[in-house]
Amino acid sequence: MFEYFPGNYVWNLGVVATLNSGGLVDEVDRACRPIREAAAQGEDAGTREFLRAWTALTDQLVGQAEEAEKAGHTRTAGQLYARATNYLCQAERLQSPSAPGRLGTYRRVLELQQKAFDLVSPTVTRVAVPFEGSTLPAYFSSAGPGAPVMVMWNGLDSTKEHMYSSGHWAELAARGISCLMVDCPGSGEALRLQGLTARVETEGWATACVDYLETRGDVDPTRIGLVGWSLGGYYAPRAAAFEKRLALVVAWGANHDWGAVQRRRLEREGERPVPHYWEHVLWVWGHDDLETFPAFADAVHLDGVVEHITVPFLICHGENDRQIPVSYAHRSYEQAVDSPSRHLRLFTAEEGATEHIGLDHLPHTSTYIADWVADVLGQ
């Protein structure tokens, strides 16, 4: 993995995620150069400096976008807004849940993202999935009337804006597949603005998404799939085991036993995805006591669950994933005995996409998954 900040895995992960989601090397370098010393102080210490540096870059791009828009150069403006959203979203992701101004930063992310949609992605629209008296905020990418559709879920610290910037929806659209990018409870806008926290029983989220899609006249309700990355590698298989209207499921990172990973992290084993990690985890799950949390987290696993998956199941995992053991990918595959078509794809250091969810070569993983989904839904 490209490591701009030697020894700071969390910040490096943010950099490669940005670069592999439409960020430009020169822009990222200009934002990162002033904070190299801050990075050396540890993953938590300099996150405010990270936000200030990347916000300055965002401001610069927004200024350029506004000038382009005034001149009638809408495509250029939209591209600038899209990159600005990407940069600000990654910087917001690294902040503590209690950081002053974090909510305002995320609201600005939403505003910039909408500007990008309006100017360069007119086939992507904002939608709301009804859920238990509230909604799951989402973006819908349309591939045309009657198209199959993939529901896409994020993980512990990503958002639907990260899913958009990844370009996975565009790869699906190029193959004739629509995409519903959802902020699940515990993530993105659902957590930040609506207070919806994560839960063990994710099938309820899947039911809400399928119910919503069945109300739309532009999708094929018999060809609805589900993909989840990172912690979504637990959320999605769990949901597919019990929501039987789904046509396939993809674990983009085999998060088979997330509870065990938390016990390892308490012992400082393995890498973590965000600074201020435990504060973030308790926020996501709606808990306030770290002492009792590991006992709760023990229930977040797929043992005795993936055996109930009865649709095609793809598991993608990087051999050098420093967060989630590669053995979990084998475990999910070996236990999914009732899937009529299960596939395990491990990405190696030689080809890239070997880090967590393939962030070091995200397009490689994305296109592999899109091809597999197209093959299955095409049948």
C-alpha cells in the first residue's frame, strides 16, 4: 500500500482511499505536505490539522467550481465539486465523534455532493428508504427501466458519499445494473443526522430496502442483490441469510467475526480503521460503556448464520488485510454450504487490492465484483 505518512496506517488508508476514489495526486500531496509532522505524532493527535489542511483544499476547489459554473462550464464545475466532496468526506471521517464542528462539516459534504449530482451525475438522485418511523438516507443510480439493482451498504466508518466516490455504482450502471447506496443505521447520515445506531439483526434493513425497491417502477424486483464492504461484510451476509427476496449477496471484506476482532483490538492486535477508535465504535452501536461492550460485540458474527444463505454468495478479501484476518474469508466460504454458487476471491500483493476491502487498488476489486454480479443477475 502507498504510505504517504510512514507508520501511520489510519491516515495512509485515508490517503489511498481518496486517491482510488477519484482524488488527484497533486491535490492530495498539496494537502498532506503541511501535516507530515502532525502524522508522526500518532493517528489521533493530528486529526484537527488533517481536517484544516483538507478543508483548505476543499475551499480552493469549491472556489474553482463556482467560477467554472458562472462561465457555463458545468462539467468542469461538477468534477471539481465531486473531488471537493471526496476530500472533505475523508477528512470528516477521521474526526472524533465529539469533535467541534463535525456535524457542520458533514452537512457541507451533503451540499457539495448534491452539486456534483446536479452537474455531472444526473442519473444519481437522493432518496429516502422508509424504516421504522424514520428513513435510511440513500442515493439511487438508475441504469434504466426494468434494470436489476444492487443495494450497497457501508461499514463502520464509511458513508454513502464514499460509496459514490468509489465509482462502483458507475461500474454497475455500465453493465445495466442500478444501485441503491444506503447509509445503514450506525453510519453516515443515518447516524449523524437521524441518530440511528447499528444492531446485530441487519435483516430488518434489508427488508426495508427491498420493500422500497418494490415500490419503484424502474427496477426488476426479482433481481435485487446486496453488497456490503468492511463491516458491511457482516451486515450483508447476515441480512441475506434471512431476507429471502434477495437474489445474491457479496461480502466485500469477510467480516465473519467482528466481535472477536474487537477483543483483539483491545489487546492492540491488528490495525484500526479510524482514530479515536473506541469512541467511534460506541457511537456507531449506541453504547456508552467500553467495559461491557465486548460482551455485546461477541454476538456480531456469522457462525450459524451463513449456513442459511440460499443464493449465490461472493466473498472478496485481501490477503494482506491488516484489520480483518484472511482466515475469516475461508470461514465464511466453508460455512455457506446451502449457497447454490459460492465463490471466494482472494487478492494478492502481486496484483494489488490486498489491503482492507482492496482500498490500495479499489477499482480492481470493484470491477471484479461488478462482473460477477452482472454474470449472476444476467442469468
